[in-house]
Amino acid sequence: MSSRRKFIRRSILSSFAVAVTGLKSCIGANSANTEETTKKISVKSVPVVISTWNNQKANEKAWSIIEKGGRAIDAVEEGVNLVEADPDDQSVGYGGRPDRDGNVTLDACIMDESGNAGSVCFLQKIKHPVSVARKVMEDTPHVILAGAGALKFALSVGFKEEDLLTPRSRKEWEEWKMKSDYKPLINIENHDTIGMLALDQAGNISGACTTSGLGYKMQGRVGDSPIIGAGLYIDNEIGGATATGMGEAVLKSVGSFLVVELMRQGKTPNDACKEAVMRIIRKQEYKDLQVGYLAINKAGETGSFSIHPGFVYAVNKQTKTQIEDASSYL
Ligand code: SD4
């Protein structure tokens, strides 16, 4: 049997194997018949990989793992690793824009289908913060390690120290210092953070998020991306969500957790992302800031929404990666 046919067959088989305890909320049933509903209905799980912005290669990498029957957690880690290593992506990992003092400081987190989570923030000199986050998740009793402690841990488990400031990012920072004008531009400067969600053939969901944060931020600033519930949240009974854009707005609304909880209450991924954006819009001045959410549910349905137009995302539900425009409030 061709590997494509095997893949389709496995996907169909897994769709019947998934019984979702949280399903009653997905379909709006009341609590009295929860058990019955759970027994009778199973979700048809269609494998999917989705990630923020135009990260086609990262999606292709992740999809190649899903397609072979691999785990979602491996797919998201290896997918975002590609972007972390790319010197041309100035919002993530190697080549990321530095803070205003010239330090490249990285934030990342990862979460698996069992609700395990790992995170690093304000980590310097390590090219793959998401892989350090996975080690935190798997090898320590903690969820978040920060700064010098995160670096010490990374070195102790075999990561190597590297200078992450590329000549291009250094040159731009030197130019920025002439004026020191701190005003992130929507969709242009500072926005390429990768948040990735995957649903594998076994019906399991995992996610990862990694960034160098806002360019020219204050030293020590940590954004939403490494914070479980803000930049990323997974609940394998319901779905997953990730965020990009102005981290302060996402942090204050615990955005990704909110999106997943809204899906638990019965909203589609799209409507859940929209409502999470509306929470920001109702509470603060939003004209000068961009926030975008992506979500998937247990069935593999996807959704997205942003404040401003221009937020794009990469999605695989079939072999070819599509780059799509998110709907937006403005
Ligand atoms: C942060 N949310 O550090 C990140 C930035 C981002 O695309 O998403 N950029 O606030």
C-alpha cells in the first residue's frame, strides 16, 4: 500500500477511535446526558498542522512527521526548530532582534496531549529554546525556567552556547539606537513569532511557541509566548490555541486559555478566536497593536482572528501547505 494510502487509512481509523469526554460542550449538550453523549458520539479527527505567519517550511517539516504517523509533540518541536535556526527570521531564535541593550533574549514553551508543559523565558545564547522547554517539561519537576537558570540547565543537558546576534540584526539595532524610538509596527516589525498546533493521526494535540519577543524591548521583558495559557494552551479533550502579536495584550487576557475555554463552551475555533480578540478590543486602545489567534479543535477544524488585517497563517490538512489570511476586526 502506498504511504499516502496508508496515511489516509490510519487517519480514518483514528477518527473512530477518539472518544472525547469534553464533547458534550462542543456540541452544546447539557450536563445530564454527558456520559451518554460521550459514549455514543466520537469525533472524526482529521490530522492538521497550523502555524502563525508565513512559515511554510516549518509546517512542511511538521506535516512530514504527522504524515508518517509521528506524534504531534515531535512535529511541533521539529517544525519550529527550523524557524529558530533561520537567521533571516528576525523574530525567533538565531538572528532575532535584540533588546535595546543588544541582547537576543528568547522565550518559548511547549505543551503535550497529557497537559504536560515546559517553558523558558529570558534565555540567551541558545539557538533552540523550544527544545530546552521540552527538556524542562520532561526532565525537571518544574514548568518554567528563566534567565541564567534556564541557561545553566540548557548547558547541563548538552545545549551549546552561541552568539545569536547576526550582523544584519546588529546593524539594524545600531541604526535603531540613533533615535531609540520604540514603536512596534503592526505586521511589519517584530511579528514573526511562530506558534504551532498539531493534531496527529492518533487524535492527540500538542503545541509550541517560540520567539525573540518584541525588538528593542526593555532588558528583562518577557512576553506572552512562554506563558502557558497566554501564548499557548492545549487541552487534548477540546483543542489548542496559540497567539502572536503584542504580548502584553495577550497576557492581560490570558488569550490562548480563553480561546480553548470558549471552544469548550461550544464555540467554533473561529468564533473562539474572534471573541478572544473582542475581549482585548473592549478593554483597551487597540488601533496601534496587533494580536492574532489560531485555534484547532479535536475534530481538526481550524480558526483564526486578528485585530488588524495582514495576519496570515500556514495550514496543512493535506499534503500541500496553504498560506491563508485570517479574518480581522478592522
Ligand atoms: C511577544 N507575542 O513577545 C510576542 C511577539 C510576537 O510576532 O508574537 N511577534 O509579545
